Amino acid sequence: MATRAGNPAVVIAVAFAAGIVVGTGLLMLPASAAGAEGAGFLDALFTATSAVCVTGLVVVDTGGYWSSFGHVVLAGLMQVGGLSIMTVASLLVVLVSRRLGLRARLVARAQSGSLDLSDVRRVLRNVVLFSLAGEAVTALVLVLRLHLGYDAAFGTALWEGLFHAVSAFNNGGFVLWPDGMIGFAGDPWMLLPVALAVVVGGLGFPVIFELVRSYRPRTWSVTTRITVVTSGALLVVGTVTLTAMEYANPATLGPLGVGDKLLAGFFSAVMPRSGGFSAVDVGSMTPESWLVTDVLMFIGGGSASTAGGIKVTTFGLLALVLWAEMRSEADVDVGPRRIPEANQRQALAVALLGLGLVVVSTFVVLALTPHATERVVFEVLSALGTVGLSTGITADLPDAAEIVLVVLMFVGRLGPLALASALALRERPRRYRRPEERTIIG
């Protein structure tokens, strides 16, 4: 029997909540705001939640409202949120005591996606090293481009490059420029490093480590196969669809050349996986593009990654279940492996719970605001998917609606199923099975 106190999901939830509380307190300090007074409680809470949950939704202009100290706080919160508080805490335990207890291993396993408890320390070390290396490479390219290509002072280029590298690799979505990355819409040296960092950060550390060990698909695990294939398919479909829908839109891709349109379209397809950066004005996109982006945000990125959403593994597994059912096959196979029924039910539970949260939250926010349904749905999915893209209504929402988004960001970062398990009083394994009876479907 497992109690709530012993459930790793509870510990992770409490740790994330504690990080949000600390971040809120730091952002409320007068030193964190560029003005004479510190930020109000709700603005600080919303921003801290968005940073810890690596979302990127904002109610104030990040570059203009917060001071240099505030920007450092935001970068720190995104770094902690990306690595996850429990991963950092578990790593500190290893470094200090050289010994990791069983409960700490279970917590680290739940957050890192490791399948072998004996490998947790190695996984945590590799996670941190890989994250720092990825951020360093991204920062190097951005710093050089800003300094040499845009004549930014070296100090300014260094800080902006570091901040946006941390934001990109951790799928944070925070930017220091008022218009996001719209000013770099035709610059591959700015867009591609950010997009690549978002993709790598959104694949999930278990998948990344497996890809590093072997490039042969036949040796990949089921998780890696589903993640790579589904992510690639969604990226291609998203790029083609968004580029086609916005190709002649004078407010987005219309004024750009063909090459720049493809680049910006690719960038726009990457960001809904949880990146949150924008190279075009999202609020001016067509309703068709909003719908495509909605779907991509709901799916999100890889499991055990910095991305949100129901995860590509969930979506890919459900697609395989549907394909097997259409072919009247009793089993769901991925290569030489069969997916257990418990795994299939878990995927269905995650998807339905996520869909239910979207419907309920959209209804509540619509009741609180005068905004159009498609804009509200976009905002809700962006919060739940920890994406950070917005049609421009975030800052205009009433306090109650902002609280709804805060809750959605928190739930989206933890994962609907993890939160449900954290709220369960105890695990009660059933030692019997009832007689079977089929129901009518359809």
C-alpha cells in the first residue's frame, strides 16, 4: 500500500509548487522590476509559474518590465524547471552523500524516465551535462550572430544569447525582444539554432541518450521509435500546412521571399511542440493555422522531456491502436514488440483527461472574458501544453482567467496522469477480476 506521502508524483508536485512560491517571492522584490515598485502578486505568480513550468506565456513585457536581476531570476527558474526540481535535488544528494536512497531513486526515475534504478545517478549526470552542453552550443551561435551580424555590444549579445539559449533548450519560450523573433524571420543563424534546441529539448532525455548510443532504428526501443517517427511526421505536416495557410497572408509570411517563408514556416511548426517562440505575428494568423497549431500544442513533445502536451508517444500509441483496430488485429505491435494493454489504457486516459481539461477550462475562460472562442481555445491549449504562444489576449484577461491559466500551466508541466496519481490517497491493487461482458460501441 503506497500512501500519498510516499508517491514520487506527490514529491515532484510539491517541489514544483515550492519552486513557484520561491520564484513568485523573488519576482515581487523591488529589484526584480525595472520600475520603482516591485511586481504585483498576480503578475509575479503568473510569470513564475510560466517560467518554472517552462511555458512562456506572459502578462507583462519580459524585456521591458523586468530588471536585469529579474531576467536572471527568470533564466534560473527556466533552468530549474527544465531540468526539473527533483532531478536537480537528486543530483545534489548524489554529489553530497555519494549515495542515493531508494525513495530518492524512485523520485528521480519518475522525473527522468529512467527504466533502471541502478542507472539513475548516471542518467542524472548525463542529463545535466547534456543540457549544459546543448545550451552552450546554442548560446555560442546566438552570441556570435548578435555581436557580428547585428552589431550588438558584446556584453549585450552575451547575455541575450545565454538567456535565449536557456529559454530555447528548456522550451521556456521567454524572449527579451518586444516582438519576439519576428525581427529575425529571415535569418537562419537565429531561427535554426533556436528551433534545433527546442527539438532536442523536446525529444526527451531517454530518447536522446538512446539515439546517441545507436543510430540504427532496429536497435531502438519502442519509445524511441514512436517518438522519432511521430515527431518527424508532425514536423513535416506542420511545416507544409502552416506554410501553405500563411503563404499569402500579408500580416505573416506574405512579405517574405520563398526561402524565408519556408524557414519561418518550419520555425512555426517546431514551436507548438512547447517552444513558444514566434517568428510571425501569431495573432494575425488565419483560423486554419490556429487550428493546426492547436492540434500540435495539444500533442506536445516527447515523454520525460521539457515539452508539455499529452506527448507524442501518447498520440503515436493511440494512432497505432486505431490502426490495429481497423485491421482487426488483436495486438498492437511496434516492430518486434507488442504494446501491453495497460500501456494502451494509460495513453487513452492521458488523452481523455487532457481533452477534458481543455473543454472545462475553455468554458470557464469564455464565461470570464469577451474574447472569441478560437482565441480562448488557443490560449488554454498553450497553457496546458506549456507552449507559450498567444494570439495576444493573455495580458487582457481578468484575474480569475489568469488563475485558470496558472493552474493549467502547473497541471500541464506535471502531466495529467501524474497529477491524478498524486491526488490518489493510496494504491489499491485488485486481486480479482469480474466476469467479462461486451458493450455496444458506435
